[in-house]
Amino acid sequence: MSAETRSLPVVQEEGIPGEPPEAAVSRRAFLQTVAGAGAAAALAACDVDSALRRHFKELSKEEVARLVEKVKRDHEARFGKKDWQVTARSPMPGVEFGYGLDLSRCIGCRRCVYACVRENNQSRHPQVQWIKVLEMDKVRGVDVIESDAYYEADAVPRPGKFYMPVQCHQCRHPPCTKVCPVQATWTEPDGITVVDYDWCIGCRCCMAACPYGARRFNWAAPGIGAGEVNPHIAVLGNRVRPKGVVEKCTFCIQRTREGRYPACVEICPVGARKFGNLLDPQSEIRYVLENKRVFIFKEELATRPRFYYFYAT
């Protein structure tokens, strides 16, 4: 057979060898139709606003207002409560929040943990807690490796022990924000590191980067009943988080941006927790920094936290 009369298979780039060109075109049209239908179905099955929502930092005031209203409706539908107060307050000018914890006074009662859970709508089933209290031996001093976060005691403080609560340190150079691949977490001008729960993809890179172990991942839908939920919520703070995102302490942003103390400060029975504006020379936290023996946890890492441990005595 000559080269001129030899019959070769017809090969289309998106077709099958030997298939007529019109068949490949028909298949392409069919696949495009199916893909379009699938995309439409996907959008119909989900919340279109959520699917198309931009990063929180990019939203206009009008878009923030719509988001606040949507968060309120979602919480009403889920918990059946009508008294939700949803805020998205901006940082107050001239304010940089700082936190002090007196290790000579803390008795390890964990009331701060329970108050934080109630205030910030953390899951009860499974348990999610933003504050971890470490029990340590006085003879060893601060020794995280030998500490016990799961101590049980009939009464506290136990003889020969002292207690060191650990939570988000609200760093000035936070490793967690640097590793987020989608910029879902950042530090606000008032020093609070926040998470955009609608933007978080749950990769947990921030958890691996945090040297204080202060971030928590929601492995399951938050277990919290209508009678347990706190209806005073902030979009970037204590609203009930969805499954599959990272959450953390925000210095009770829904309280502190209204001029109130964080729940853990307010509940402490021995006054071991101090809070205030680092930029105010008359604030309680400035007095602590200028007059007490202060140390920074893992100072060698140069994260420059706004959370300070100190000894009042």
C-alpha cells in the first residue's frame, strides 16, 4: 500500500483514536454541559454568599453589616434564641492591649478555663479549651516538659506546686500569621490576633507554628446547647465556629473592645490576672511592667508577646 493510499486512524486531541472529529466535538459539548450543571448544583447546594465572600479585611462597611446580620440569622436558626447581639467593632484608636499573669498568686483552680469556655462559646462535646493550666514543681521552677496539664486535686494549690496558665500570647511577631497560606489570621492594630473563620481552610499550619500551643482545631461540629450559648458575640471572636477551622483566644474581643475585662480576668478569685492598655501610662498593665519582676515565656524566640508573667511578691 502506498503512502498516498494508506489509511491512518484519525486522532483528536480530546478524542479517541479512530473517532470522527464530530464525535469529539459532541463529547466536548456534553462534558461542558455536565460541568456547568455540576457547578450550578454545587452553588445551589451551598450558601452563595459564603461561596463568593471575600476576605473579612476586604469587606466594605455595608458588606460587614450584611455579614453581621447573616451571622445573627444563622445563630438564631441553629439555637432558637432571638436575643443575639452580634458585633464587628473596629479597634479603638490609641489602644494596644496587654496581659499580665501573677505566678505568685495563681492557685490552679481553673476558673479562668471554665469562664473562657462559657464566654467564648467553645465546644463542650468534644471539649475545646483555649486556656491550659500547667502544674509545676516549685523546686524545678518553670519546666514545661515536666509539667502536668491534667492534674486532679481535691484542693488547690497543692503543696510544693505552682501553676502557670498558658493561652494565646498575642505576639507582635506571631509565627502563626506568617505561615497561613490564605492569610486567614492576622494581628489587629490593638494587638489582638484574630481568625477569619469563613476564610480558614483548616490546614493547621498556624498550630504547628505557634510556640505556645495556643490554637485549637475543631475536629467536629461544636457541641453546645441553646442553654449554654453566650448570645453576645463578635464576628472575629466568640461566634460559634464551624467544624474544621482553627480557633484561639482573642482577649475576649467582644468584651474588651467595649471597655470590659476579659472573662478570665473578671473571674479570677485571687486577682492573679491583670489587663489593660499598654499605651496608657496609668493602666494597670503598665504598672505591672514597670514595678514587678516580669518574664516573657520563650523570650529567645523573639515573638515579642503582649502576654507577660510576673511575680508580685
